[in-house]
Amino acid sequence: MLRAINSPRRQSVAGLTAVLVACATIAGWACAGSAAAVPLSSREPTNPATQTDPCTYVSAGQAAVILRVASVTVEDAPLGPTCIFKPKRGKTEVTLAVEVIRLSSEVHVMKHVSKLSISGHTAYCGTLGGTLLLVALTHADVLVVSAPCTEARAFATTALRRIKT
């Protein structure tokens, strides 16, 4: 079985933006690149309200308005709880996921970081391979949006209306 680990750090290691890194799982453990294996349960959201399909947080119509395009295709990533928004023309795709990560560690390695407040949540936008927005939801759950900061903020604002924290 394959399972995606869409950690911003792993995306930057691979030099990819908005692309999932797939790792093989054996007995409930996921590979973590050159780092030690981590239990899958430690990467999954801890709050039951954030364990739903992330594609339910932002509709295709809302995504099209945010991205200023005529239409957007919305897909569940085949290897992980991530939603992929693919504009029909021109723009790069956007991904949205809720992950369990240590926010302070991720922010520490980001470049060009801006601290924001989105709907009462602390958020950080910066670059880590590509542009990412990290929004603190609970003590460990983080909303991760891969997109330029302005668009990522709009995606996060829309998603937070549906995420109960």
C-alpha cells in the first residue's frame, strides 16, 4: 500500500511544488525520505472535525473565483488526504490538506515568512520549495495550502468556515 506524506519539508526536498511525495507503508509506518520512519497516525489530523475529505472545504466554484479562472477541476489525491484544485488553463494547481506537523519547526525552515491572522487562527506564509500557507488549527493540526499567499489566504478563509476547531 502507498500513502502520501504531503509535508511541506518533503515537498521542498524533492524540489516540487504542489506534488505529493509517495512513500511505501509497512505495518502502519511511513517512510520519511532520509529521516526515520514515522507512524502514520502521527501525521493524520487529531481533531475529528478535520478528518473529513479536504475537498469538502472549498468547492470548485469557490476555487475558480479565488483563482480568477473560468473553471477548476477538483480531485482527491490518490495517495493521501489532500485535495488538488486544477485550473483548466494557465495557473498552477493548488493543494489543500490538514496535517499533523510541528508548526514551529516548519516555520523555522521557511524563507520569506509572513505571520498572518486568518479568521482568528495564526498562520504563516512563506517559501519551502514552493509557496505555502500554514494555518494553526489545534495544538497539532495544521491546514496546509500550496499556493501564492494571496490565493492561499482566500482558500484558507473559505476552508476555515467548514472546519470546526
